[in-house]
Amino acid sequence: MPADFVVVANRLPVDRVVGPDGAEEWRTSPGGLVAALEPMMRSAHGAWVGWPGQPDTELEPFEINGIDLVPVSLSADEVADYYEGFANDTIWPLYHDVIAPPQYHREWWDAYVRVNRRFAEAAAAVAAPDATVWVHDYQLQLVPQMVRDLRPDVTIGYFHHIPFPAHGLYAQLPWRDQVLTGLLGADVIGFQRAQDATYFLTAVRRRLKYEVKGSNVAVPTADGATRSAVARAFPISIDTAPYLELAARPDIKARAQEIRESLGNPSKILLGVDRLDYTKGIRHRIKAYGELLEDGRLHVEDVTLVQVASPSRERVDAYVHLRDEIELAVGRINGDHDTMGHTAIRYLHQGYPREEMVALYLAADVMLVTALRDGMNLVAKEYVATRADNRGVLVLSEFTGAADELRQAVRVNPHDIAGLKDAIMSAVEMTPAEQSRRMRSLRRRVLENDVTAWSASFLRALSDVRSR
């Protein structure tokens, strides 16, 4: 049945799980994007186009919770070339300021074009006349123009969840013009930060020579006229309700106390929560903390760092090396500083359910978000949302999108190890009154600008374009 509202994303919003009896079922993923769009997709008769997460699997469209799911099949070779290759070994490092060197392979690009076309065809086939199609993220940058070619009647939005690089870096991409043209197929192109939108508009002006006025681009059409595309910032956020709810639950509060006791009841717990990724600045954080112990400014009996590093892209070489480096550094620091009753760093290379994460947030006195480059960083917002007592300190890298909004955090340049050490010390030593003043302001910001406000503002911009 044709849908009036179509979301196109790399993954479907469900995971296939096997029950205790061996029966397979689909369960809704816990992501914020799903939470933000689910109510609207139900009311507007929505469809979600995405890959089901397993290669070489042909599935018919199916429905869950009133949303039509349209699976796009990928072969094992396409997962290797389009997803692990072009998306995550070319675009990801290039768009994150070349923290790791991007790889440029023509066969990866060919797979990216082919898979993007398959997504576009699936979206075009399911969209009702004059529907709205909302495409998400760097895996699908060619889809907006491909959908426009197939279905000029629909309104198209695109949201870019990761950073967009400065022109000097972007210009390295051999297929730079094709990607810009793909994105400009959308009526509204959304970014996390105003800076990202500016970099994109600069690339459009310099590469394609299109006229750019403010956030508007005059895009030439086949009939010799132009149409207007808008590129600007729409900072994403979290669904705050489940975090507020969990943080208030007595069993979660009790679990937080249990965590503190299991760590030997240190006076301060520092926490890092990241995917194991070279963009997250985990090595810098561990180095700064290790030096503070070495210098005698912190003591293992008083302070523990808990580092949760959830597994990520474990078949990509750069990630394998990163894990080895981090685990070697953790082992050295623990070997030098641990006592029988206290551990310097509790390192956890595993993912946890949301309940356990909220207990960790409640247990932590200081949250360390030291990413070298990050589109937004929702962990910073999750931590703030759980702090109903207005205690706790957020140490936040200025290279995250969240830094634009969360101005009462202790801001750091994670490349400056001396500065990072001083920031950690000021967080550890901050008075309860100062913590409360900062945290009240941070919480107001996060609770007002939640994920529902984000999706509403983007869709408002799309409907403005449609009415024009």
C-alpha cells in the first residue's frame, strides 16, 4: 500500500532476535530516530526502507507496530564494498577530519552507486503521489537525486548525522561532485551544526558553481529553470522520557549504588561511554587520566575511571589496531597503579542495555566526552537527562555538535593533554553549588530540545518548501 511518509535509512528500525524456544521474531531497535518518527509514521501511514542487517537475505515487506517495513537486500560482497568499504573506510574517516586515512577504491564507489540506486528504487516504489521522503545519513548520499529522477512529484528531505568536512579535505574525494549532486536532490538538507552546513554550501559554490544565497541553493533543473534547496543546521537530540523514567526508578538507583560499592566506593567516579572508534578520543582521555595518577594529582583509592567501549566495525583494520592500543594502555596504567582493593580503570569492551547505562550515569560524578570529531554525541545529552539531582559534571569536547548547545559543560580541546588534565581536575574538584548551577542550565536545554522537537523542526522546514 503506498505510503504518504517514507523514511529511507541504511538499517530497518528492527532487529531479528531468536527467542528461548528458537523462534525468530523482529524487535524494534532502541534508537532515538525510531522513537522520534514512530508516532508520525503511524498517523501518516508511513513506510521505512532499509537493510534488515543480514547479507544475502531476501524478505518481503512486512508490518510492525503499524509501520510498513520495506527490506532492501544486500549481498555479502555489497556489505563489504558499499558499507564496510565506501561508507566506513572512505566517507567516515574523510568526514571526521581524516583522523584515520580514507581509502579510495573505484569498486567500492561502484557498489555505493549500485546500492544507493536500489534504496532509491524501493523508496520511489512505495511512496504515494506527492508523498514526503526523508533520507538519512552518509551511507545514502546519492539517494535524494535518484529519488527525484524517479519521482519528481515527492518532497525530499535528507539529514546528515555525522560531520561534513571543510572544503580542503572534502576536495580529496574523487567522486566529490557526484556526492554533492546527490545531496542536492533533496529540498531540505539538514546538518548537526551550522559549521557543517557552511562547509557543504562552500563545496557547492566552489565545485558546482551554483548560486548560493544564505542557506538557499539555486539548483538547475532539466528544463533550464532552477529550484531552491535549503541547507542548514537541525541539531538532533534524544528521546528524554525513557531516561527520566529510568533515572527515577528505585531499582536503578539501587543498582547505581551497587556499582559504586563494586568499585570500592571511590569518592569520585569518572565515566566514558563510546563506541570503540578512533573519532571518540578514548586514547587521549586514558593518557590524560594516566598522567594525573602519575603526577599524584589523582589517587587510585579516591578516583576510578570506568570506560565502556562497545564493539564496533570489528572487521575493519583501523578498529582492530585501536582496540589493541587502548587495551595495552589500560593494562599498563592498571599495572602501575592498582591496589588489591582499587582499580585505576575499569575497562568494559561490551554493550549494555539502557537500564544498566542509566545506572552508570547515576553512579558517575564526572562524564568525559572527549571526541576528536563528532556529529552530535548523544551520550552527553543522555547523561544530562538522567541528573535529576542537578549533580555531576559534563566534560565536553569542543569538536562535538553537542558543544554548540551544552555551553555550561566544562569545554576541552582533547588534543591538548595538559588542558584535558586541568579540565578533569576542575570537574573532580567542582563544588556542589557550581555543579548545580551548570547542570540546571544543561538539563533545561536538553529537556526543551528533545528528539521530537528536532523532527518537528525538520519536517516544518520541509512543509515550508512544499507550500512554496
